[in-house]
Amino acid sequence: MSQGVSLLQLIEECIESGEVSLPPYSATASELQQIASEPDFDLDEVEQLLQSDQSLVAELLKVSNSPFYGGLSRVATVRAAIVRVGLSEVVNLAVMACERSRYSKFTDPDIKPYVDPLWEHAVACAFGSRWLAERLGFPEVAPRAFIGGLLHDIGKLMLLWALQDLKRNDRLEVQLNETLIQELMLNAHTDMGYKLAQAWNLPEEYCSIIRDHHVEQFDQTDSLLMLIRLANRACVKVGIGLKQDESIVLPATVESHELGAREVVLAELLVVLEDSRNLAA
């Protein structure tokens, strides 16, 4: 039995027993998404919910004032941020801020180097997926594409969290190294992420994205899944995240063909992904 297999078994046992658990999906994020999905939402309710968390407000204003949104004057209130970027985008940014806090809890020197690239990849995939949805004529799924892109690799974060927790409690019987960590994430993150998403009671469409964003056989009628898969491939091509594969030919992918993404759109996508790097800082 390989070290990776035995370590994965230990992680799964600890998660099933409740010894190891990733901080739960943000209640604020869930409530924001629920409010924004209602056709007659109350703008004051959104503003009040956001203002109940000052760290969330600070993160929201920081991103809203970034060059990515091109504002000439600084916004200083939640209402001004909503006016500048729109309610659905504010909800996306608030969810991103909630998710970011989960990535900030890593302290172990063997684990932490993997966390920042993973966050950068999640952010780029979120913005890339949403941009593709709008650019390719799927505006109705754009907000969900953002969330799906942000969460698609949550299984990798769960595995890293488990490794940190096991190491802290002297439960590891192997020496962590890059090969072992990468092997573990590559082989187990989709199943681990799917189980986690179900435990969080996330909508099934997000669970499916987390489970199926790498499989060879997938539902080619699922435009939301294909948008995330294409953005993910583009991130890997340019090296946003934990690995890079310049040999990926985006126009030749099934996703590009089914979504109708021409070469010029794919070239624009790579620019969007590069611009999104600043938002992960």
C-alpha cells in the first residue's frame, strides 16, 4: 500500500469520525445568495446583512476599489459598492470574502505554501467562469458560475486542512513532501470535495461541479459545468494555481466546442484570468 493511499485512509477515517472538519460554509454567504436569488429582494436587507460583519465590509470595499473595477473615485460604503458594481457582483464579492477567511487559517510551514496558489486559482476560475457565461450568452447562470468556480477545488482545501490538523496532533506516520501532497490532492480532491459539499447542503449543481470538473465523461448539456471546466483548463494552461500545462489547446477542447468559444474569446479569457490575480492578493 502506497503512502498516499494509507494517508488518505487516515484522513477519511478522521473526517468520518468528526476528528477533522473544515470550518463550515458561511451562513452569511448562504443568506446573501438566498436573498439575491429572489426577484423582489430588499436592497436594505442586503446592506444590513453585510454591515453586520465589519471584516466582510472591509474586504468588500477593498475589492470594489481595485483597478479590476476601474472606478475613478473610491467607494466608502456598502451602498456605494452596490451602485458601482451591482448587487449580484457585491454578493459574489461578499461570498468570496467569506471563503477567503477559510484560506487564511493555515499556519503550518509544510502546508501553507500550497494555500495561496490554491486561492489564486479559485478566484481566477470564479471570475473566468462568470466572464465566460456573460461573453458566450449564458447571463442567467453567470452568478452561479462565479460561485461554482470559487468552490470547485474545495476538496483540495479540505485535504490540506486535514493534513495540517493531523500533523499538529502528531497523527502523521509519514513525512510530508511535495510529491505526496500533490498526489493526494490530484487523486482525492473531487470525491473529498463532493462529500464536503453534500455535508454543507450546497445546491446539487455545485456538488456536481466539484465532483465532475475533471472526469472524461460528463454531461455536455450542462452549460454551467462546462463553463467552470473551461475556465479551470485555462487557469492550468497559464499556470494560475498549483500547476501549469502549456500544452493545453483550449480551442480543441470539448468545452470550447460545445459552448461556442472561438479563439478570440479564449484569448480574451486569458487576459481576464491574469487581471484577476490582483483580486486574490
